[in-house]
Amino acid sequence: MAKWVAATAFSAVKARFKEGWRTIPQPTRKRWFILLGAGFAGMLVLMTILQKVLQYSISNSGISAWERGFLTNLNAHPPFSFSSAVWYQTLGTDITMWILVALMAGILAWNRRPIAASSVVLGWVIVDLVVRYSWFTWNRQRPDLVAQGLAAPAFASFPSGHTGKTFAVYGVLCYLWFTHSRNIVEKTIAALIPFGFAYIVGYSRIRMGVHWPTDVLGGFTMGLVWCAVLIAGMRMEERAQSAGTRTSSDKQRRVAR
């Protein structure tokens, strides 16, 4: 029974997604795909540059010593406990992201916003791919200064995927909230949430000792850039649908005459 309900709901959402997709002009779709491709390529280049800059800084400027000092001091005078950091960082864990992405993408698809729905999904997927690319190309060791590295996984440290995904996904959702609200307080909250959540998640990951501070800064930069790309794509959708609505209204007025 549950499988039948899920399959039926998925089919209905899929049909509404296709209905919305057909309302977007072909040139707009093409421009959107070009934007995504260029944005993805730009992200890979950006992360490669950040890697090289950071590697150079570590080998020549002693930035690793600064980061070690930061983590040592943080461990000695923590702003909150290790267990609290574990809870705070769940805002950006994959299971939280999967639930949020699936729910919000489904709602947007049902409302015939195919590019917005896709953007929510791509906010997680593309950041995850770029993070894995970065891990593959630079196996930066995780810190072991907090709880002897108990929480640190065995794979590479740069950049912080949690931070990047948090900003990208919440940034896309909060953009939609921002554009649909007429209340200045709501708009302010919507604008601040991605920065606030990314800060909480990133700082919690540092507090847990699973990332260096520059890992979090790299993840934040990645999430910010990709969020900007996705927002540019959603604006294409909004303009196309607005133009379609005006065209439909003009036709109705001509028929009425």
C-alpha cells in the first residue's frame, strides 16, 4: 500500500514538473543548461585555484601553524561542548539535506517550477561532486587536535562539504522565500539564514575537530558561488513564466474584444 501511494504521488509530481517544463521557452532552457555547465566548470577551476593557493601558503607562510593554534585554543576554551557541536552540524548533514531537498523539490515541482525544483536538488548534488573532485585532487589530512581526531573521517579534509551544501541548499530555498515575501522582516531573515546556518555548521565542524578553518572557508566560498549560479537560473525561469503569463493575458483580452 505504501509503495503504491509513493509511486502514485511521484507520478503526479513528475507530471506537474513536465507541465511546468513545457511552459519554459526552448531558448530559456538552452541558456539555463549553458549556465549550469559554465557554473560547474567554473566551480572546478575555482576549487583548483583555492587548493593551489592554500598549498602554497601552507608550504611558504606557515598557515598550518596558525590553524593548529586556532584549533588548540578552541579545544582549550570551547564556545560550546563537543556534543552540542554534533547536534548543531546536523543542519548540514546529508540525511537532513536529503529530506529537505526531496520535500522542497517535490513541492516546487508540484507548483510547476521545474528549474526551481531542479535547483534545490542541484544545490546538493553539484556541491557534492565538486567536493569529491577536490578530495581526489588533494588529500589534505584531517586535524587530530580535538579528541585525538575521534570524529574525523579517514578521507580528505578540504573543502568542508557540509558547509558548502548548507549554504547552497538553504540559499536557494531562502531566495524563494525572499522573492515571495513582502514583509521586510521576513526578507531580512531569509537573507541571513544561509549565512547563519553555514556559519553554525562550519564552526561546529571545526569544534568537532573534523576540519581546519580554511576547509570551512573553502566550503563557504563554494556554496556561495554555486548558490549565485542557481539563483541566476531561477531568475531565468521567473522571467519566462512572467512573460508567458502576460502573453496569456493579452490573448484573453483580445478574445474578449
